[in-house]
Amino acid sequence: MGARISQDEFLKRAEQRFGDQYNYEGMNWRSYKSPVKIRCTHHPVQDISITPEKHLQTLGGCRHCLRERRVASLERELNRKSAERPTNNQVVNQVVKPVAKISSKTVSKTVAKNALVDPSPSRLSTPKP
């Protein structure tokens, strides 16, 4: 179990961790584990009720800031993945490679070569009586 800290120590640690992101003026201090009301300076929509302990352990408690962080993180991830993914032109260039043209002479020679195979009856198997 962590050591209990005073209100002054909490305010000092919160200032070090969050800077001026939160306003602690309306806070009614009871203990380190009792909920207090703080306000986000970026989103002063409503008071945030959080224990001083959780406030210092987490990202602060403002759900609007948390949503913005998640969106920014997802955008970074999507941008990173799209940078790794090849474009359509790159895919086409990789898949479609020039094919060597086959002349009719090459086809004729191949057909003639295959036609020279001797299908003589001596090679065919005949049933023995």
C-alpha cells in the first residue's frame, strides 16, 4: 500500500505530471483515496470526480481528452499502415511484367519436335494371352 500524501504533495505531483491541464481550485480534499472534483482546462464541460490516487496513476480522468488521444492514435496507426501498403500503380507494375513474345516459328518448331515422338506398336503394351 502506498504512503498517503497530503493535499500540498498531491498538487505538487499533479502539477509535475499534467502541467496546467487541470484546474484544482474547487477541490474539497478529504484524503488521498476519497474522490475530489477537478476540471479539465481544455474541456471545462463538467467537473471530473476522481480520487487523487487514480488521477495521478491514469491519464488524468477527462474522457474528452482520452477520446482525442485515441482518435489521434488511430489516425497515426492508419497513416502508418497506408504508408506501408503499396499503391495501385505499384501493385500493377509488380504483377504485370512484360511477357516475351512467342513467334509462330517457335510454335512450329515445338509442334514438330513433339510430332517426332515414335508411337510405334512395339512400345505399346498388348495383352498377353
